Amino acid sequence: MALLFTKNFGDLIVPFATKIGLLLSAATFLASGQSGGRFEETKRQALAYLESDQYDRAAGKLEEIWEQDHSDPTVAENLALAYLNGDDRRYHPEAETKARDLFEQSLHAGGRATFMVQHSHEKAGFFEGRIITNYCVGMLSVSPGRLVYVARARKGVEAHSFDVSADDVRLTKPDDMGVFTIKTKAKNYTLIPRNRIKGDSDVIVEVIREQLGTK
Ligand SMILES: [Zn+2]
């Protein structure tokens, strides 16, 4: 708000605009303090756990919210992501079904389905000795008509991220190891779920086809 005023009316108006901006943010803060303040802090903690790959802890925090409140599709999106990547999944195979259900709820509410993947930088894909040393890790997000990959911060990471619409994407079927390729007009991206679970590749490709109408 303050920025908009500054741009339109020049420097003279800044102190006034800043004041309005401050008042507005104070009002927003108060409002959220009354309704969802406790959730905001829990969400913040959950995101910090996700960023440091502590998926089971993230799931615990997000469950706390989701059990009481379904208003934020990003909670469903991130809880599904946490279920698919957590260690608990080994002892709770139902985590996969729960994740799929949460992705559907997120997409239905205007949110996204997000998956943790590795992007191979090897020319031959993933097959050389099965151990990939040259790759980046990132989040692949699917929403109606749109596919976004955001590589985690590393050198030259912009070159690996993409944001494309449905008519700019083709897909290959996952192979036996779960490797699949996303072909955009600009580039081909060879990807595999970071957890290396082949079934997750099938889910990812299925969700992309469903949301983008891609072949
Ligand atoms: Zn990459």
C-alpha cells in the first residue's frame, strides 16, 4: 500500500503513506491475533521443519492445524508433502493414501500439489551407477494448468527452475526406477522423487496429466 502511494504521488506523500501502511498492518495483525494467530506460529514452525527436511516434525505441526481448521489449502499441500517424505511413512503405509487425499483437497480449494524431487544434471539421466552426484533438489508444484519447479538455493539455480503453462509441457511415463522427463519448449528436465519411491513418480505424473491435461 505504502509503495503504491509513493509511486503515484512522489516523495512528499511518503510520511503520510507510511503511516497508513503501518496502521493497516497493525489492524491486520490484530485481526489475525484474534482468529488465526496461534495457527500462524504453528505454520511458521512447520515451514521451518520442511525447509530443514524434518518431515515428521513438520507433519506433527500441520496435523495440529488440519485437525481443527481446513481453511488454508497450503496446510493440506504441505502436510501431504511431509507424509510422502517423512521416515514415519515406512511404518505407516497409509501415509500415501492420506497424502493423495490431501493433495485433492488442496487442489479442490484452489491450492497446489507439491512434490520433493531431484533434477538430474547428468547427460545420460540417472543411470550412471545409480548414484547421482550432479543434481539439484527442489519442489515441483502442480495446479490447474500450471507447473512450477523451484530449485533450492544453490549457485546458478535460476537456470534449473521453471514456471510453465499446460500447452508448454510434455511428459514421459516414469521408467522402472521412477525417472520421468518434463519437456518444456525451452528444455528437458529429468526428474525423480527425492525419496526414490517409484509409486510417487506415478502419482506425480498422474496429477500433472490431470491438472494440465498433458499427454
Ligand atoms: Zn537442477
